Amino acid sequence: MLTNKDIYARVKKPTTIEAIRLNRLCWFAHVQRMDENRIPKRVLCMNLGTTRLRGRPRNRWQDEVREDGSIVGGEGWQEKVHNREEWKKLLRMARNRRILHMPME
């Protein structure tokens, strides 16, 4: 029987999870390079000042970006975002080497 893992290995296309993670990092970098007065940048940097609910906190979008960025760029990945060519090269390398690959159950 052919499994999804085998198919992705043969086709060499990113899994859905990898595609989501790469697109999330790409969009984050795009917004970070914007001027401070642009609405998407202001919304991204906005702090609502509300308290979170009790119990285990749900992951926020920024938590996911922080995790993905540290996987791809290591330490200092947020500084690499501002250099577009270096960032594109880093994401291309992550896509080719499947760094953001999540093992399938």
C-alpha cells in the first residue's frame, strides 16, 4: 500500500503543513518590511492589552511565526527578514531541504 508519506517523498512537493508554514513566514516578512504607518504593520504590532483565559493558552499566530522562524533562520532570524534577497534564499533553502517538515502519523 502506498502511504501519503511515500507520495510526498516521490513527488517532492511540500506537504500542506509545510506550505502553510512557508506562506506564513513569507507574509510575515512582507509585512515587516512595510512602513510603520501601513495598516497591516500596525495591526501586526498591535497589543490589545486583554488578559488570556485560564488553562493552557492557545497558540497565537505570532507564536507560530516565532517557532517557524527559529526553525528556518536560527538565532537572529528576525533581522534577516529585512533583507529581502537573503530571506527569499533562506525560505527557498527551507523548501528544498524540507526543514519545516512535520512527520506524518
